[in-house]
Amino acid sequence: MKTEIGIGLAGFGTVGSGVYKNLIRNGALIEERTGVAFAVRRIAVKDLAEPRKVDAPDELFITSPDDLIADPSIRIVIELMGGIEFPLKFIRKAILAGKSVITANKALLAEHGKEIFELAKEKNVAVFYEAAVAGGIPIIKAVREAFVGNRFESIHGILNGTSNYILTRMTDAGLDFSPALGEAQKLGYAEADPALDVNGWDAAHKAIILASLAYGFWVEPSKVLVEGIEKVTASDIRFADELGYRIKLIATIKADDKDEIEVRVAPTLIPKSHVLASVNGVFNAVAVRGDVVGETLFYGRGAGQDPTSSAVLGDLAEAAAALISPRESCGFATHDLYGECKPAADSISKYYLRLGVEDRPGVLAQIAGTLGGAGIGILSVIQPESHTEGSVPLVLTLHDAPYGKMQTAAATLASLPCVKTEPLLLHMESFS
Amino acid sequence: MKTEIGIGLAGFGTVGSGVYKNLIRNGALIEERTGVAFAVRRIAVKDLAEPRKVDAPDELFITSPDDLIADPSIRIVIELMGGIEFPLKFIRKAILAGKSVITANKALLAEHGKEIFELAKEKNVAVFYEAAVAGGIPIIKAVREAFVGNRFESIHGILNGTSNYILTRMTDAGLDFSPALGEAQKLGYAEADPALDVNGWDAAHKAIILASLAYGFWVEPSKVLVEGIEKVTASDIRFADELGYRIKLIATIKADDKDEIEVRVAPTLIPKSHVLASVNGVFNAVAVRGDVVGETLFYGRGAGQDPTSSAVLGDLAEAAAALISPRESCGFATHDLYGECKPAADSISKYYLRLGVEDRPGVLAQIAGTLGGAGIGILSVIQPESHTEGSVPLVLTLHDAPYGKMQTAAATLASLPCVKTEPLLLHMESFS
């Protein structure tokens, strides 16, 4: 028993054209597996004259995404346009028209997820978004469905392939940030404007979606601590290595014992022995710890035409199943078992602190005294050999402390005459 | 809007009692997420007097699993009894009575999956089995749902925690098989009768389920090449290490370009750089390569009370959703896009061959000549230092060849007067 379901594609860029290509390529297989033949009825693009990355019949193309919504033969719309305001309006209209929605738009969901899913629930319309987080890795499905019996103790993710590529090259080849970024750009792993990738916000959007799903309330972007990798140097990576750690851009999501949630994206020292430390290049990975399942890890390509299409095709099958036999879920279950996000200043971790200090006796005593006065305990101190004009590096690792208190202490240290360079303060995760 | 759904547990051993415990523990959370309150109505056990691993009210316990099926307040039965014939009869009756079924019984599905899912389809009843493969890792969901848009190029899995623990200890501590097995037994990682775990059949049952799911037809156990880890020695692990490989019990599932399927479970050399090589101890992992998604990996605990319960709880949520809004799928979609399993003798790979040979000039020439005569190319030869009475080890790695031809050549070598010990022939996977 086969069913045909009409779909509309909004956007025919890298991902949109990939979805079309792979749907043509594996359509027979998908039909055999699901009993559904997906027919692309229309494809909305900005400019009909723009060269297409994938061949498709000219008559499919239109310039008004609203026409996808108006077309009664289209039951599922796939939003792959990019941007925020325009896709938000489009998705709102699609939901109001009763169309099922699939989107890969992480920024949109991170900023407007609450509104979208409230509207979807009200209109009893399903919204799918597997492709919005970690590309081809089915982490939305895992968190939402497979681990439904678990309290999430923590989720740690490498969610931005560009940053991970840059940090991998800085680690393997000893490059500093700028040349590693240049290399990533040359290979097409980083955009001409790499800001969102390297400043942590792309990963933060994905972390907000994961955290919201895991804890049942929409996390406000303003509550998330977001730091990029721009300030990390090749020396920091070497010093971390000496201490037994790798530096990765890690999204950390955790519930404490008062059910308050912490969400942070920052370059973070993780033990070399932890499996996330071996996730290199453009790959993504998400380590999920549930109170029942224990430690798990999901690994794969987090971006790119094909991996992202794989997630969209999975969502298409889900959307079709939900159309054939409607379920109550809109793709996001809110609940009241968890509290709020705690302020970033209250989040507790260990730290790596790199200072450039005067090379004379007494300096360490002064720094240790300042930290002691602030109530911050020292785990280790190393003074790596380094050739810097006017100062020598001093690297400390510090006991668990609230981030706000730690930042204040770092500012106090920065103001000491013996401290010659801006301190670099990084989080350390021990996964204990 | 909450729904209450009655469930019946058949079996209250390690997994059964774990499901009960975790359902009590996280019941409120599951209800908030799914809108369903699961109520355990009855628990069938063999012996009411047997001490229980988890506390539960006495009045729940009965001794006849049939009474679970007869109870109209029970809509989902969870089969966690173990064995094959009795659970098969029980599941048949449950399907005929229109109950949704959840099972963790891999041997049962590997041997009778075809019959079970045909009956389930006929009766329009859903059967779930996430817990049957790789414990808490949601690999069934990934293969069946998330990757529905992919042709599966290959699936490689470490699917038996006991064997993986033993091989890890042999690698890390240089132990031979027997003492490593003893250690696993002392720690509770291996049963008193470890046969199914170390002879490869436990992993083979799981591989049969995965392969069947990936390719849409039930793979016959007789078509699967199954070899255990008993013949692997600490020396082999050391020799493999010299060659840049680790030895793991790997389930290999592959489609060739004629859509013929190969399923094999055997101790296999894999490159140290491959992510599966770092999966140690009792952990499981599955690397899935799809034509759209590319390389992915799933990692977690493959056995044990809690991880396995996590999978059962996920299935419970699915079963409830399917009851509330019935879907056509019975949990297994057969289709006609793939052919058959090819005979193990036709499967092609590279090989590791360890011989014990006379320590005199001319021996290598004779062995190389024999292999050359059989049309098998040599990739490398090492003659590791070793103290064995009457023979010295000679380790060869061999080019791609059909397994049947390779076995014949190994038998010919074994019959040479200069070959003093039984040759050990292992597969090598290069993941190319």
C-alpha cells in the first residue's frame, strides 16, 4: 500500500539541493521502507537565474515560498532558506495552514523555538528539526525518543566542525589560530565570514536546542555563556597537552541537584583519555549521560550537503508517518520538572589560567596569595619554557569555583604590576 | 491529557527488575514527556519464592505468563524471560491476542524474527526490540528510522562486551585468553558458562538483527560466518600491534555492488587509528556507513541492568504512541531491493596469518611459493622474536581474497612439513 505525499522545498542551496538529489537517488529505497513516495512539487528560490548545484526540472522552481504553502498538493514544507526573520514568518504561515514543517535552521529554533512549538501545538502540526543539530547524527531522536526514560545528567558536544577543524590543526601542526582558520577557509570548512563558527554561537544555537529538549523548557540565549576559540593560542594547546588535556570547543549542558540547568559553549580542557578528545577534524560528537543508560556517545559529520540531507530524509519519513496517523506530539514536549537556567556566574567548574608574568622570585607567591585571598584553590602550577618578550608564561589549574568569582579573581590578577599580559581563563571538564 | 497504559512484565531477572526499578524511579518524568502513565499490572516469574533483586509489591507477581496476556487491563507485554522456545510461544500468543510486544531477546529474533514479524504484520501489532542489540545504544532506532534515507554501505559493530573486555585485558595487560576470561568472570562480566559470549554467537544474533533491518530481509543464521575469540593469543595481539592493528571481535555487515549481503562475526584486525579500536572494556559501539550520511558511530554500554532498561523504556514510549495512534509498521519493513546473503566462502577481505614454522633458511620461500600458487598475494611478512619450543612464529598479512580460497590455502600450508603448529587465520578490515 503506497501513499504519495507532496512536499515543497524552500531553499535550494547546499542543503536544499542535497535533499533533492538524495531523494531522487534513494527514493525507491525510501518508498520500499516507508510505503511513502515523496514527490517534490515545488522548489522556492530567491533567483530563478542563479546557477543550480543540482539538476532539477525548471518547472518546479518558483520565487515565492508562500506559493508552497498555498499549494494544496503540498503537505510537508522543508525550510532550508537561512536567516531568521523571513523563515520565522514562513514557518508561522505554514503551521497556520496546517502544513507539517521540517527545518534545519538552528538559529531560528534557538531564538524562536518557544513560539514555533507553542503555535505548532495549538494547531496540532508537527515540526521536525533533526538536521538543525549535528548534521547527520540522529541526536534529536536519541534525546527525544530513545532516552525518554532518562534524566539527563549531562550532555557534552563538539557541535561546530569548523572550530573543531581549527583546533585539531592547532593541535596536530602547532599552528596558531589565524593560519589554522586560513587553512579551513581554503578547504571550504569555514565561511569567508567565519564569525558564527569560531565565536561559539553556531554551537550555542545547537546547545540551546539540545538543552531545551533534554529539560523540557526553552533555554533563553541570554542565559548561555558563549565564548569563542579566537583567544586560544598554540601555546595554550601545548601547555594543556603537558597537563594531560586537549582543548576543544565544548558545549556543556548539565543539571545540578536542584534541577537548575547550566548551558555553556566555550573552549574547554578535556582529559586526553576522554572519547571526545579523539574527535578530530570537521567531525561532531555528542556525549550524553543519562541516569539509566549511563555514558553514551554519538559521532558523525555535523555539516555538509549529504549528512544534513540524511537528517532531513529521516524527518520526512517521520513527518509522513505523523500525517498518516497523527500523534499528539509537536516535536517538543514542555514539562515542569526542571527549574531555570542558572546565571553563568554561578556555574561551577575547574579552570585553566594562563598568565604572562615578570620573571623574578616572589611573583608566584603574590599570585598564589591573591587566589588564596579570593578563596580559590590551586590544583597545579607549571612554568613552561617559552620565549616571550618581557614576560614568562605561568599556567595554573584551579579547583572548582563559581565562574563569576573566578572572573573577578582573574581581573584582580590582571591588575597586578607583575602580570604583564591579559590572562586567559578556560574551563576544564573532568567528566566526574 | 494523561493516558494510563497497563503493562505486564514477563521475567524479573536482571533486566526485568531493572525495567521495574527505573520505571518507578523516572515514572513522573516519563509521564511529563509522553503524556502516558505506565502501570505495571502483573509480573510473571518462574518461582514466587525466589529472592527478588528489586522490591515490588507481592500482589503483582504471578507464575503464568499467559495470565499477562489474558488480563484485559494489560496492553503491552515485555518479554524478558530468556530462552527461545518458551518466549516464542509466549510472543506468538501475545500477538494473536493483540498485545503490543517488547522484547530484548536477540537469540529469539535472530532465529525466529521472520515468523514473529510476519505474524505481527498480519495482526497489525507492533513489536519493539531496541534492547536486543547493543543495550542502551539506540542503534535499532538509528538504522530503522534516522537513516531511512540511506543505503547502508557497511555496519561494523563491537556487540559483545564480554569478548571486548577479554580482548582489552589481553591487549593492555598481555594476558592470554584463559586468565583474561577468568578475570571477566570474577568481575561479573562473563557468565559461569561464557560460551555464547566468547564463541561469537551472542554478537552474531545481534548482527543478524541489524543486517536484516538494514537490508529488509531476514538473514539466515546458517549464512553467517561466526568465529569466537578463543584461539587468539596474547602473541597475536602483540604481532597485530607491531603491524598497526588491534584485534577486536567485530561484526561486519556489508552490501556489495550486486546488493549481495555479507554478515560475519570474527576476531578481526582493525587499524589502531579507527575509532572502533579505542572502544575498550565492556563498552559496545556500532559504526554505520550510509551512502548519504557517511561515517557515523554510536557508543555506550551494551549490557547490564540499567542500560538495557533504558532501551526498554524507550520502546515503551514508542509502543504507547503506536497504541494511541496506530501506525502500519510492525517494527520491521521487508522489501525486495536486496538479494541474498552470499556464502561465507565468497566473502572477500584481507587476512592475518600466523604460522609456527621451522627455523631454517628456505621456509619462507616455500610458504610464499604455496601462497603464490594459490593466487594469494602477500602484503607483509614479519618474523617476530618469540620463544616457542620447536618452531618460530611467522606472521603474514595477505591481499584481498575470498575466504574459501584463503582457508584452502591455509590448510595446504598446515600440511607442509616445515609448518609445525595449526595456522591462525584472522580477517583484517581496512574500512576502505
